[in-house]
Amino acid sequence: MKRNVTYNAKKETVERKWYVVDATDKVLGRMATAVARILRGKDKATFTPHVDTGDYVIIVNAGKVRVTGKKAEQKTYFRHSGYPGGDKTFSFDVLIKTNPCRIIEEAVWGMLPKGRLGSQMIKKLKIYAGEDFPQKAQAPLKLEL
């Protein structure tokens, strides 16, 4: 009698690809979900929950991402230094001008598992405010979302 055996990926055998995503006029949340899915490896047949089977993702033009509704004026981002009175709050409008990469990074990080595995996955995400990126040698595939 043949038994069904569940496939478990090994970190040594995982094949990784590189993708590049243009964030121009993409809705932040919808793009972040698709990117988190690729980083996690859920789009692969070899997906294993406890192994990082995901691919690398490069996001360009982070400053041109958009949000729907009144989020541009009302959405806020919170940081705390750890010291008393060390909290800082930034609105989406301010952050898109000063540090647009942080907006996408926080959106994607919220959709990944927390802990060592999630930290490992978020390191495969490269975000750039402009059109240029240094990972051209990896020959990334253009990904349409």
C-alpha cells in the first residue's frame, strides 16, 4: 500500500527568482498583498509554511504609489524612540515626500509573519524611490500586478 507523503521544502533546495515591480499609480494595499505573497512563496507549488520559499522583489518608483479615498490626508504612521515623550506621528502626505520607501515597507511587513521567518522574508524586499536599482545583474523579471 502506497502512502501519501507531504512534500516539505528544504532551504538548501529552494530556487529563487528576482522580480521588479513598478509602483507607479498602483494602489498601496493591493500591491503590498501581491508582493507579500511572492516574498512568502505562496505562489509556488513547493510552498512550505515553516521554510522561506519566497522570491526576491524589487519595487521602483515608490514615491508614485497611491492610496484610495481620503487616506492621503488621514492615514498616519507612528514611531517611538523608546524614550519618554519619544513618539512621532507622520501623515501619509509628509512621508510620501520624505521617505516613500518606508510606506511600502510597513505595508508589506504587516502582511508577513512576525518573528525570525518574517524578518528573513522582508530582507528579500528592495525598495527604491526612483527608477534606478543596483540589482540589474540578477536580470529581474518585470512583474505586472
